Amino acid sequence: MSLFGSMSLFGHRSKKPPAGVDFRRKSFAQVVLRWHLEHGVVVMPRSVRRERIEENFDLFDFALSPAEMGCIDALAS
């Protein structure tokens, strides 16, 4: 499970977020990283761009709802 290049989540390459997940407050990458953290997975995002590095650290001021977690969990199955 990784997010590299364009948005790849569980082997599903997409430019659109999964239905049922609110992406108005955070980026696709932040939601995916937060999903990993909420599952207890250690994440090591990689970037050389300052704005992306800062975005990758901005994961602790929000939580995914159980419904949002379920929508993303469904992609993994």
C-alpha cells in the first residue's frame, strides 16, 4: 500500500478521490497518510518539494470519520 507519483491507492490509479470521503479540508495525499496512521502503519512519505514536505507533516489536526475509514478500507479489499 503506497502512494507514489500520481495517486495510487491499493493498486487503483485515480485522479479522483473515493466516494464518501471529504477531501475539501485536506489533500488526497494527506487523507491517505492519515488513513495509514489511523491503522497504526508507520508511513515514510518522500518528497523534495518544501510545500509537499510541510503538507506531509500536517496530518495531526484532523481525523477520518468511521464512514470515511470504511470507504477507504473498501478499496483495499
